[in-house]
Amino acid sequence: MEPVRREIPNHFSLPRRIGRLGELAYNLWWSWNPEAQMLYSQVDKALWENVGHNPVVFLQKVERPFLNAVTNDRYYLDLYDRVMNNLDEYIKGEKNWFKDQYPDIRDAQIAYFSFEFGLHESLPVYAGGLGVLSGDHLKEASDLGLPMVGVGFVYNQGYFVQHITEDGWQETRSQFLDFSQMPIIPLLTSSGKPLMLYVDLPGRRVWARLWQVQVGRVPLYLIDTNVDENSPTDRQLTARLYSNDPEVRISQEILLGIGGVRALRALGYQPTVWHMNEGHSAFLVLERAREIIATQGITFEQAAERLRRENIFTTHTPVPAGNDQFPIWLVDKYFASYWPELKLTREQFVELARHVQTWGETFSMPVLALRLSEYCNAVSELHGKISRQMWHFLWQDKPVEEVPITHITNGVHTRTWLARRMGVLYERYLGRDWLQRLDDPTLWAQVENIPDGELWAVRQHLKRKLIMFANERARQQWLSGTRHPVQIIAGGVLLEPYSLTIGFARRFATYKRGNLILRDFERLLRIINNPEMPVQIIFAGKAHPADEPGKLIVQEVYRAVKDAKTGGRLVFLEDYDMNVARYLVQGVDVWLNTPRRPNEASGTSGMKAAMNGVLNFSVLDGWWHEAYNGSNGWAIGSDRDYSDIETQDEADARSLLDVLENEIVPLYYKGRSAAKLPTEWLARVKESIRTLAPQFCTRRMVKEYLQQFYLPIMQEVETQEERV
């Protein structure tokens, strides 16, 4: 195997004393360490904001006098030295949780495949929750010291830029990413050429180059087909996420699964564990089987039995649109030359993933993954129940409750989503070692020690930050001269810091019911416009470009936001991304979630809000079904299922407004102490943090993946090697 060069493109002219700022920019560790981010913001705060917190672009644009100034600031240099020492100790990893707990496991490697990774807004190659979860998983694996490597795509046009017209229609605009302005490292051969792999598609060979993103200790390798060796059409295969063209989609999934295995081999990896995050990468099981068959001459059944024990499949949605499946004719077209290498007939190959439905047969990616994985899991307790029912036909000899799909409820990466001020508060009252004990309930019980006044002051500060952020975005839109004045109002210029503020931000899929709160619009107007107890609601989110019903919901919400009767108390923040998400989950008072149960597999935005002292108000679906205890937030509707959608929507809409008007609003405004603190509200906030922060963090989640899945595989492999 030819040696691989990983050259950080540190092409910045920096003063020698702070020369490692360039090195830091190419390790995403800075994105979840506030002090590391301060090394850039304290040089030129305005520029840091203007470049969207992208350290690569920042270092390309910052003027030399600003850099020279901080080299003479001893406080800045002390911060610089401390951050760099922390980074060095972290990367060296001589002391980490995994090594301490499992010192005998030395050569294991976990390969984690996902269609998207949401790591930071400076790498806009994600669409939503699945990608952010994948990014959080890698970050936590890095923090714990797990030997993990990620595989995905780098999309040169990202997802899309959202623009809302005056009439409320979502327009999608392409963005063309310049990799030289992103914290992404080109992988080269020893001769300096791009490191390449290939897959064979019908009538042609498609080439792809590899890039690396360093996520703390974890390398993430990204596939890119935009190379000269390909046709213009094939160069577009990794242009953007989630094409609705089935030929593009199957080509992408061949690249991710088959190409991803080949990428790891080219880089010298021999993973012990193969984790498929959703079914997009399921073709990797076929490529691994092909490798074994080619080298050992065994049958497919023998190869499958061997590799099945090393595979993990995580399913993320009960919604049909989220489970990729292809027509049989398309599989014939793309795999006719591949199944002979597996020593299979066409019928045997199709049978691996055949899904018979009322309208016909398909080749289902989740079915392929489920049949060839020893370990399968859903992402919440309720989702596990739904998944066992959904895929019961694959195990017809078993009762539904014995279908081998367990659950590991999602979590979120605390340090990525926690506001810096909340972190300072936790360190003061939970102890200096609180970041090492994130999943320890006894640690979070000490939240009761935080004085109400200090907690309220931080919460008010974060709300002011959110409002200033919305105001500044609206101001920039106004200055552009391209927006109608009513759109500026809709962008949040009338937000103020003393009103109860509710956030609703997510993908505008129809089952998420972004318009549920508008169902009785006149009653909603009475609630938000109560002069004694006003309410503000901030919406954000994108509909998939091909989802016309979802775009109609965006339009309905935006038209309500623009209605003069709302007095500017309904707001829509355009072009939702991770940056907007941070401001929202940290700054609102209440986080609203209205999925049509039981379609929400898990949901994670409410977890991010909870750790910041925001109270959840949600349908009892996904994670909230197991998180809600009656006093750590509020529930919409009851713990039941409906056979009629209209009845369900009507009941949930009525419950939403009843609880909002009769419980949430009065609790926020009434019964204030002599110090004008909402003591009962803050008691609920503390209960929310105490119960939710340790349970719904990736620290707990990744440890569960390790203990239930990764570790048994690692230990079995270690035992086999010892026998040999």
C-alpha cells in the first residue's frame, strides 16, 4: 500500500508566537471548546462573526495589525498557551476513559458510516438531525477515546440555502463550497497526487478522491467525485444531499458503501466493528463479503455468517420516505456484474433485500442491513417498539416482542450545544470535574445548589443574545435592499427580552406538523397578544426541495408570521443551520415539538434545549415519551395512539393551546418572588436539567453502544486472534 500524505494546508502568514492557530483551525476540537474559539474571536470579533465562525476563512482574511496586537497581549498569550497545551494533551490521549476502562483492547477499530455529518456550520455538508447526530457521535467517541473512524461524503454544494419569498414560498439556492476555505484536509499519495478510489457503475468506472476532517482524535474520511477523471454527470454525484433521482441515489449509496470500504482499505484500516448509521451505507456488507469470497474462496453464506457478527445497523425513522428502497429493475441495472462476484444468482441477490409491498417489490436498504447485521437498534424506547412491529415480517417465526431490534436512545454532545455561560455556572456549582461526569445523575442532582438569581440571570442573558442575533440578521436583510419591510418584521425586529419566548425549529416534514399551533389561529392571537402576559414564538426550518406538502406548511407558517394581527410576536428565522440552532436552543424559554405520534423516532433538539435550562413542551413521542416525568416540562396530548389523523391533529392542537394558556404562560409570569424571580418556573427548570442532562447526552449514548455492541465484537475478535 502506498503511503498517504496528510498535509494540513496551513497557508497562513502568522506571527511565530501564535503560529499554531493554523494547525488548530484544522481540528474540529475547537468547535466544542469555547476557549479555543476565543483565540479567533479575541483577535477580531467582528470578522469572526462575519465569516460564520470559520477559522480557515478568518485566518485568510484577518489583517496583520490585529494579529500583531495580540502577540503583545499577555492575557491573550496565556490563553493561547493554555489552549494549545490542552489540545496537545487531548490528542496525545495518554489518559482517556476508554484506555482506563479497557486497557487490554489495543488493536480494535470502529468504522462509522453515515450519509451526512453535521459538525459545524463551517462545514455545511449536512441536512438535519441525522447528520448532527452523526457529528455528535464522532465528537463523543473522540472525548471518550474510542478508536473510531468515520466515512461519509463531502458535498460541494452542501444541502441548500433557503430563501423565503414575500409570499412565503421556500426557494432553494445552491451554494458552491470552496474546500480551500473549509477545515478539510486533502489526502495525497506519496507523489503528491490526490488519493483516489473507484467503483464500477453501469458502463463506466467512477473515480472519487478522499478528504479528511479531523474531529478531535477521530478522523473522518469524505468521498468526492468532483474530479477530472469523471464525466460531468458523475462529477455531480456528490454535489448535494438527498437527491430524489433514484439513479443518483443508488449511485451515491454504492459510493458510500462499496467505495467507503475501499477507501478504508486504501488508508490501511482493518476495522473490527462496522456501524451503519441508517441504511444508506448498507452496500458495505456486500463489498466486505466480496473481499472474503475473493481471498478465501468460500460461499456467500459462509462469508455473510462471518461478517454479520461484526455489523451494527441503526435505524432512524418509521416514516417510509426515510427508508431507502429501489425498484428491482434498477438493481438489475447496477448490480448485474456484481452479484457473480458474490457467487450469487440474480434471484439470490434480490432476495437479500426483497421487500414485498401491496404496490410491488423493492430492494430495501434497511432489509439488507437488518438481514446482515448481528446488532440492530432503534433510537428511542418507543421507536424500538414501532421498529419491531415494522420489520416483524423478517422474523415471522418470532413474536413481535422478540424481534431482534433493541433500542439505544439518542443523545447530544453536551460541549457542542451548551452555552458558555451555562458551562461556567455548572463548573461553579457542580465541581471542576463536571465535564468528566456528564452521564452521572448524582452530579446533576447538585443543580439544586445553583441560586435562582444566578440561573435566571444566565437565562435572561441567553435570551438577549438570541434577540440581538435575530435583530442583526434582520438588519442585514434590510440593508441588502432586497426584502419587503414586512419581511424584516417577520425576521424578528420586534422581539423583546421580557416576554415568554417559544422556539420551534426542525425539518418541515408534514408529520412534524409545523402548523399545528396555528389550527385555532384566533385563540393563538389572544394568547400571544395578552398585554399582561405576552408570548413570542420563533420558527425556523427547511422543507426538502422535493417536498411540496412540506413547503406548503412553511408558507402557511410564514403567512401567519407576516399577519399584522400577530404584532410581530411570531417570527421566522430563515436558512436554519447549526449556528441558528445554537442561538435558539440556548435562548428560548420553551422548546415546542409537535410530531404526529408515533412518527418521531427520537428527536434531539429538545435535549439540546434542556441542558441550557429550556423547558420542553412536546408530544409524547420519540425521546420525550421516556423523558417526561410530569414536572420537567409539559406534554401535548396523551400517551395514546390514534387511527384517524384528523381526530389526532384536532385533539393535539386543542391540548397544545390549553396547556400553553392555562399552565405555561401563568407559571412564567405569576407568583414572582420579592426579587422578581419566577421561582416555580426555575424549580421546573432545575428538575428538567437534573433529569434530562445526564440521560440524554452522547456520553451515555456512546457508552451504551460500546457496552451493548462494540465491546462484544471487539472481545470476540480478540479471542479469535488469541486462538490463532
